[in-house]
Amino acid sequence: AGRQPVIWLLGSSLYSAELAGLLGMPFAFAHHFSSTNTLPALQRYREAFRPVGDLDAPHAMVTVNVLCAPTDAEADRIALPSALSFLRLRQGHPGPLPSPETAAAHPWTDVELAFVAQRREGQAIGSPETVEKQLAAVLEATRADELMITTMAHDPADRLRSTELVRELIGS
């Protein structure tokens, strides 16, 4: 009551990073779909930051695609539909998230597999141990103050289980 919410600038480009810095706003970077731009954008944000209002230093968040399952193999299977969905979006064919069976049956080309492998960099997909290491690597590389996770899974039960496993990792 009586408190205004903190307004963040969410972006995926150097322009949005610089704008957030110049406006003295907290900045959330869409690492989950633009991981190759994350480090340059955060550097630009921190360099451009000017204290305004209540924020006297840069405050950054990165959004990470996380899929945690009991094993790496199961996480890979559950994450494959998201990879196919993103591939289809980039090919100009957006649509609903396919099932794991549809994704497994897709006739993957070498180019598509390379795209998926590149896209997976900076994500956290695997067993709890794997996800913990991957998230630690993201935090170390980005020096982010906060992480926001997003999970795409065809089955809502898989999404919930992933969230519960991550919650156990962070201890809350």
C-alpha cells in the first residue's frame, strides 16, 4: 500500500541496454532468446548507467530458459519441443508447442541441429546437478543481480516438476 512498483526495462539489444542505463533503470535482458548478445548488452548497460531516482548503481537481471528433470536425458527429451518451436518461429512457421514425440520424429537437418545447439548455449537444461552448474556459469559470466527463469514444456506436469527441482536447488 502506498508503494509504487519498480519499473524495469526488458530488452534484447544494445540499444535497450544503453537506454536503461541512461534512464537509470534496472535492466532485464532476454538471455533466453538472445544469449549471444547478453554480455555486450550488460556491459553497455553498466557503462551507460546514470543514477536517477532511487537506483544509485546498475541492477541487472537475466532471463534464462531452464528445464530441469531427474536426468540429463529426460531433460533433453522434454526440451526438444521448445527447440523445434523456436526453429519453426525463425523459419516463419510459428505454431503451438509440439509434443516430445513430434519433436523426436522431426527430420532434423545438420543446419537445424547446429541452430539448436547454438540456441542452447547459455540455457540450463539437464539434471539438477547440470542445471546448478549451468546457472552458476550464467551468473558468473553475467554478474547479474537476479535471475528470472522461464520453462517451456509441452506437459504442464513437466514444467511444474522442473520448477520444483530448481526450487530445491536454491533452497527455498
